[in-house]
Amino acid sequence: MKDLKIFSGTAHPDFAKRICSELGVRLSAARHYRFSDGEIGLSIDESVRGADVFVVQPTSSPTNDNLFELLIMIDAFKRASASRINVVVPYFGYARQDRKSKPREPITAKLVANLLTQSGADRVITVDLHAGQIQGFFDIPVDHLTGMPLLASYFKEMLEPELQRGEVVVVSPDVGGVVRARRFAVMLKTDLAIVDKRRSYEVANFCEVMDIIGEVKGKTAVLVDDIIDTAGTICNAAAGLKERGCRTVYACATHSVLSGPAMDRIAKSDIEKLVFSDTIPLQESKRSDKVLQLSIAPLFAEAILRVHSDRSVSSLFDR
């Protein structure tokens, strides 16, 4: 079997270290630096010739810097004769720009897929893409993991008494997330409700609750999403649920983007606890008693081990 080498970019080195700890391997050596004019420099400090290389780098904020650093790393490994270059992207930036919602708009998710492929990536490992069809933007294999079982197991334990009494409802904050929320509801064995919202295409990141489909009065609600960015959608949904008689509102998502006014909104919201995975590093300014991160590194570690040994990745979720 080829040597397994795991490298990290500068976006989330702690996540790469957690993966290495799970696998019992060391993080391979590379130095990242900047030239005086801001250009990104890279030095790989060990041989990767013939190796099975895994590059861990979420393309979270600063998105463009992290994306370009990832492309530079891929190019370096390609020129250093790595046998296979596997790109591990816990958070795939630009995923929300996956279609044209109005004329003369780019489909940037496809552009990023092309950049990764053309730079020399052989495989992509990611989790909870904003739209599953983004896998089709790539001409290379994509292993699409999901963080829903991790989040569901947390709520199974925390809300066990309410679950046994049938007092929990899983809520999708918009119609587009119904499939995700339905799977989550199946994991918790609960009912499903849907928030019907109206989004403004004139003002980015703005929406308002119109109606709630399903019975929520007197229940504990768990809002489920893939990404929470400015937190407008999730906080509006929580307020709408409270107005319609929900007893307690929790929320969870795989990716904690939390940009702009997100933390102020969360602090003032009706959300009791907001649970994320650690695909994006949580800065000190974004830490709060209301916000909890669970590590999804063990899932990525197992996926990496299966890819390296040419075993099934999808069977991870069979159980």
C-alpha cells in the first residue's frame, strides 16, 4: 500500500491534527508563508513521491485566500510526483452559488470545481454540500459525507425524555431543506414541520417567515440546516415557532459560517442552543454559551482510511 500523507493548509490546522490523532499518524510537514507583496508561498518539507496525499483545507473565510492556498498546495504535490491527491474540504465555499437565480449571474460553485480539477486534484472529500448536485460539477470522484448522524446523536441523548413522550418536532427553516430535515426526523423518530419563508432577491441574506406547516404548539423544536451564515433565517424561524406556541427551540447545522450580524442575532434570539460540527474553526469572537461545536474529525478520519485502502465510503452510513 502507498504511504499515507496528510497535510494541512492554514485554514483549520486543528481539524487536520484531530484527523491525524484519530488515525494514529503524524501531520506531514509543510511550511506556509507570505511574500512581502501578499503572494502565498509553500514549501513541502518531506518527499511525497508515489504517496497517497490528503490535503485538509476548508475554504471558509477568508474564502479566496484559503481557496487559492489549496490550489497552490495541489499544484505543488502534483509537481512533486504524488501518486494521488485527495482534497479534503470540510466546508466547500461558494457552494451557495450553484445556479443562476437571475440573468447574468455566475455559477461559481462550478468554477471552483473546475479550478480544483484542473489544478490536479484526483478526488474530493467533503460534507453536507449546500446542494447535492454540486457533486456533478466535478469530473473526478466526490465522497459526500453527512454530519446529520453526529448532530442527531447529540439531540437523541439530550432530549431523550421529550423524545420518549413524543414532544419533539424537527423543523426545516425553509422548503429547500425539507429532505435534510426529513432524514433528521427519521433519525430522531419524530414529526416534521416546515417554515415557509419569503426570500428577497434584491437584498442578500434577508427573508421573513410567512407560515409554519405542521404541529408545533407545546413541543420542543429542533431546527436543522446545513449552513448558518448571518443567522437571519434560523433566528426568524425560531421567533415564528415561539409565536406559534413552541415550548423550546434548539437549532443545529453542519457549517458555522456566522458572518456579519450573526452572533448578535443569535444572542437576542429565542434559540436555546445552537449546535455545529467543527468543519469551520470557531473564532474567539464567535464563542458563546448558546453555541456548541462537536467534532466531525472521526468521520473524516474513517473516510480517509477507507479511501486510502480502497474500501467503501458509503457503507459508513449504512448503520
